[in-house]
Amino acid sequence: MKLIVKKESLLLDYLIEELNMPRKRIKQYLAHGSIYVNNNKTTKYNTKLHPGMIIIIDTNQKNEASLPFDILMEDEYLIAVNKPSGLLTIATAKEKEKTLYHMIREYLIKKDKRAKVFIIHRLDKDTSGIVLFAKNEKIKNKMQENWNEYISLREYTAVVHGILDKKEDRIIQKLKETKTNLVYISKDKDAKEAITNYKVIKENKNSMVQIELETGRKNQIRVAFASLKHPILGDKKYGDIKDNYPRLFLHANRLKFYHPEVKKEILLETTIPNEFKKEMNKGD
């Protein structure tokens, strides 16, 4: 497909205006390196166009780069994915198995051999949901160093054992970590404050809760509900070791952040996992 530029514009804006094609598909062509401006491949949505320039979209180009889970957003600066439960975000000293980080890295390198990837934040191995990566170290450092300024919403959904007495609450705790990586509530001065807000959204014999974090401490959600004697389903670390649920019923389903390069707020959302819905529909 060939277009001759007729006016000053930015690439994505121009293509959306000129083509009878969904915005999402155009962005996919950009992300996959299928768009050329004056014979130069570009993935930049804000490439400046001038009259007379030639745009070629290679709609037949095959791209083998893919991931076995959803990409929620991708541009030249960031990539966000929906991590499955049971997958490490990044390798630890003890665990060297294949990680989300390595899968993202391999995916990006298939598209561009010079590609790099940097982790901005992480989820527990057993927690599913939104994870955000940077494509350069500058944006990674900027977002990590100003995390609370850039991130305006971190929302999770969980299913916990039993019926909660309070249908809505703000849990404030001080947490520390043992040498064996177990997080616990402490009154020590060096313990770090963890604030967890929740609201019950459905009940049967168990409770589905919507959770919003004010802090991002390790395992804080799991510790918070275990301390209420209502641990998350499938949590053998802080709940019952004999818990026979097939996975941890904790999912990071919404993340809102300010994109430091695009200069606007981005809201990422995922659907609640089917296992959660099936569990809560029992007895309906």
C-alpha cells in the first residue's frame, strides 16, 4: 500500500485520517516495523510528515515475533503485558527459569536486533496481571525514581477465603521481611508502611474484592488478607499450606500512569481471569 503525503502532519494522525482502517491495526503495523517513510522503516507514531513524502505499508510482511499472552500497549518507549500466573517476572539468585523479562526481550529482539528492555516494576510469580517494561534505561530510571508521581492507580482483584466482616476498609500495616523472604507485620522502627484499600464486590462462601494500593510493598496484599484470617485462595505461603486451589487468586487488573514521553495519562485494563468468575459463580 502506497500513499503520497498531501499535508504537514504526524504519521499516526495522518494514517488514521487517510486510511479506512482501525486505529489498532495501524498501530500494529507501526509496532511490527511494516511502515516505511521515504524508504526508511519507522515505528515512531509521531514521525513528522511533509507534502511529497511517500509512505509504504507492507501489509504482507510476516512477523514471527509474538507472545503467548496479551500485549496491552506498545510504543517506542514502553511495553505492557498481561502476565500469567506461575511465571517469574525476573530471575532471582535462586531461580534461573525462563522469565517474563526474557520472553519480552526475545520478542523485541526478533523485531529489532538492537532492542533493549528494562523492568520498571514486578509482580509475584503467582500473581497475574499488568506488568510494565521500558525500552530504554532513561525512561526506566525516570519512572522508577518518580514512581508515586507517575503512577496514579494500582488496582487488583482477588478472591479470599470466607466472608469479610467489613465490606470496605483501609488496612494500614508495618512490614518487614525475613532472610527467607517471608514478609510479616512488625512494630520495629525500620518496618515499612503498607496501605491496602479494599471493597467487596461479590460474595458466596468466599469473597471477591477490589483492591487499590497506596504503597507497593512486597506481598502486602497477601499479608493484609492473611492477617484478617481471610487469606487469598491458593496462597500456600501466607494461608493454608494445604490449600488445593490451582493458582493464587490475585490479579493486577488496572494500572494508570503518566507517560513521560507522550505526556499524557494511560489507563491499562485487563479482564478478571475466568477462574475467578467460575469460583464466584458457584452456587448461583
